[in-house]
Amino acid sequence: MQKLKVDDEVIVVAGRDKGKKGKVKSLNFKTKTAIVEGVNMVKKTVKPTQEAPDGGITDKEAVISISNIAVVSPKTSGATRVRIEEKDGKKVRVAVKCGSVLN
């Protein structure tokens, strides 16, 4: 079971975007990176195409290391670690800080 999943609310704990919150859009456990909404924005040049005839420069989310993000605790709304426990014969993710079950 993974401690971090897509659509988790996370907070950046290190780097230039420290303190920003967002939802996880995608995860890559092989390279240990994630894409988080509104975090680590970079400028990307786009060639003119038939779909986007103007082209130009757009803002895009770049990958961020998994070690630089932490799950947001539902009760305290701060960074927390995740523990995996067994409840009713099923493995569930539990926030270490507040003890609440993460969906």
C-alpha cells in the first residue's frame, strides 16, 4: 500500500515553494517524483499548432521530489506523516499527527 496517492492534499516542506498546498496530479515512484497543482510552476514555450494558433509562453507544473512534500492532516491542516494500520482486516492509511484515517 502506498503512503502517497493521487488526489491527496499535500504541502511543500522544502524548496522554493515551501508552505504551498495543492493536490497531487500524478506520481512516479520509479523516479520518486510527483506533480502537484499550482506548485513548482515553470514557463514553457509552445509552438503554434492548429489547436493553439498563437503559441507563446505558458505556465506549467513541473515535477517535485516526493521527499519535499508531506500529506496534510485533516484535523490540524498541517504536514503529517502517514502510517499504515490494519482495521477490520483492511489496511488503511492513518495520519500520525491526529490519528484520523485518510481515504
